[in-house]
Amino acid sequence: MTTSRDTVIVKGILDSSNTLKITYIPAEGELNLEDRIETSGLGGIYPKGILIGKIKEIHETKNITDRYAIAETAVDFSKLETVLVITNK
């Protein structure tokens, strides 16, 4: 399982698939099915610990730096009608 210091990049397009592609997985990082993907807090945009989704597929490649995974989003965005954002400010 990746540790709190392991950082990966998660990309996605909001469509009916509700999936995200996980890339830039550290060579020493270990991913497991059903691992939780959460925001890291790096960059200061999103606070640490917001659930993004869970790993559903892991794709190993010949070159370990090219491996990737697929995560299912924690939210079905097609069913959201209203979103409320609460901040500390």
C-alpha cells in the first residue's frame, strides 16, 4: 500500500465512467486493489485527506515507471445536483 509520503497523480474526465487514471507511481510504491486515494494537501488547493476514490485496476508494464492504475471515484458525479463547499475562512 502506498504510504502518506507516496504521491501519485490522478487524472480524469467527468463522464459516465466515474474512473480516474493514476500515474507517476513511485517505483518503490506498492499499490493494492481497494486502496483508498485521498488528497495529499500538497499545493494548498485541497486539504489533506479528502477521499477521491479506490483503486479498481492495476496495470503493470515492462517499464515500472510507466505503470498505472484505475480508480473508481468516491462520488457519482452524474448524480450531483448541488454542491456546498465549506472553508475555514
